[in-house]
Amino acid sequence: STHRGHGHCIAKGCDVREMMLELYCKRDGICKGKGGSMHIADIKKGMLGANAIVGAGAPLAVGAALTAKTLGTTNIAVAFGGDGATNQGTVFESMNFAVVLKLPVIFAVENNGYGEHTGISYHLGCGDIAARSAAFGMPAVKVDGTDFFAVYEAMGVAVARARSGGGPSTIEMEAPRWRGHFEGDPQLYRNMDEVKELRENRDPLKIFRARVLKDKMLTDAEMDKIDAEVLALIERSVAEAKIAPDPRPEDLTTDVYINY
């Protein structure tokens, strides 16, 4: 995952309560308070870890995919990264290595339009992340990242290909960013009318709800119930995390596998 890995954790089935404890660096968190926000992981759930280094998740995912292929399992690995991360040399090397060895890995690129403060038109030479990925010799598609169903369908195709021995894929998900790169970012590098338009017309939750109601998958009441349950879960988890015990000094030496 990336330094913005909380959503990925939830998607992999990590316990929200244990996640919140970890965000507060508490003793009973997923990583016993040692991972915190940007290094959160739950190996038993297949969540191999968030990473504070931009682009550094790609070689780790490729390594996991190599392990899966070597052991003959049906496991696959997914490397998340942003548009800025795709310019890192480690990502290029990872994509090439995955193609050469035909590894079961998917490169999921969250293209939010900005690498920190730099618009994609200024930092991407070819102008198309999917096309550049395809140049390595793998299938690559571009989808609307605000459309859950488009992402789900594209990921399903890539997963099936990886599990059948077809090798790696890239999915570029266009997911425009609403907020700044960090808290307090004044976003002077962009037009705030753009942000207003995104909030009004490109809200993935609104788009999802409209599609679900249109296709009669759920009713308004059922959707409201889910929203209320999620909010209650978050509020409970935060309240518990605030008063949960901190790690003890002696916990510092646990889970240390190399000691010189």
C-alpha cells in the first residue's frame, strides 16, 4: 500500500477497531502501536503494509508475487501507488521484472492529478500512465476511479489474468484530489473552482449511491442504515482508542528478529 493506506486496509478486511488503535499507536493495535498511520499492516489478512516511501511498495508487491509463483499458490499481489510514484525508478524496475517473470501482480495507480504540488501535465512525459505501463509489455487500462463498478470490473479482469498465469497488469484509476497534499496546504497551485466542481459532480460516494439506487440493488433506507452503522463503528473505535493503554517500555524489544 501507500502512505495513504487506510482505505486499502479496510478493503482487505482489517478490523476497523484494531486499525484505529494502531492509528493512536496503542498496545492492542494491529501492529501493537509500532506501525502507526503510515506503516500499518496486517499480514494475516494479506495486507502487507503501508509504506511512507513513495513508490517503494512496488518492489515489495513484486516480491510477494514471486513468492506466490514459486510456491505454486493462487495468491496475487497488488501494488498501489499514485501518479507521482509511477515516475520512480523502482516502479519501472518492478514493472519490467514482473513482465519478464510473468508474475501475478497488479499495479493499481491512483491518479489524482497531482504529484504533491505538481500537476501531471508537468511531471509525466508521455501524458498517459496506462500507455507507459503497456510499453513494458503488460495489459494496461485506464478507468474512472470515482466509479466503484468500473474499478471493480477492471480489477476482476486483472485478477483472473494473474491467477491463470497471464502475468501482470496495470490499472490506472483517475481519482481527482479534493484536498491538499497535507493538512494546511493552501493549494495555490490549482483553481479552487476545480475543487468545487469535483465535490459536486465527482464524489464517488454520491456516484455509487445513485447507481445502486438506479439499479435497485438497495433502497434508500438500506443505504442510510449502512451509513449509520459505519459512522457508529468509527465513533466507537475512536472513543476506545483514545483511552486504550499505550505500549509498555519493555514492548520495544518484542518482535525484533535481528539483534546485533
